[in-house]
Amino acid sequence: MIGLVLFALAAPVAAKSREKALTETLRTYAATIRWGSIEQAEAFVDPEYRLAHPLTQLELDRFKQVRITNYNDTAPVPVNDNEVRQTVEIGIVNVHTQEARSIIDRQVWKYDRKAKVWLLSSGLPDITHKD
């Protein structure tokens, strides 16, 4: 009985902790993308996704050819307790041609209960896609 009461009391605390971790993760990831630190941004990507879809040298070179000028994120939309989706408009400028454009990045974030961290399960933004 006491264990059930403790679990009932701990559930809201765990949810608050998860929400705080999500807020901090999204804020830090946004700042990382804004500063163009793709190698650092890759650390937010789910390790299983990175294994299945490793960044190629060509993709890294493409990121080096652009500067992020805008990162306009919407509020994350919960799918369930351990998954949220977020849509972000990212403004980019080609450093060689000065061509400006924007892309839409549809992010899926999942909570890793063991590590107690949010991981990006949709991969890094596709800067080759034109919206």
C-alpha cells in the first residue's frame, strides 16, 4: 500500500522532470543549430538513428556551405508521455551565393527512460529540401 502511494506521488514529479528536461533539450538544440555546430547537434540524435543513417562527408560539407539565419520553433506537441513533435522553420543562407531560403524541419523527440534524456529520432534538418 505504501509503495502504491509513493508511486502515485512520484509520477507527477517524474513528469515535471521530463518536461524540464524537454524544455532544456529543445533550447540547447536550437542554440546549437543556430550557431551552426552540426557536429555538436548530432549528439542530440538518437544513437540508433545515427547508426542507421550516419552523416556522410557530403552532408557535413553541405552544412558548412550555409549559415543559419533563423530558427523559428513552434511549441512541442505531445504524442504521448515519451514522444513530442515540433515543427521548426529554419532560415539558411548559402555562404557562396548569398541565396537565402528557408526549410521546414519536422522533429520527433523521444524520451529515453533509462538515460533520462530526450533524443531526436527524426535526424538532423535536411538542408537540401526546398520548401
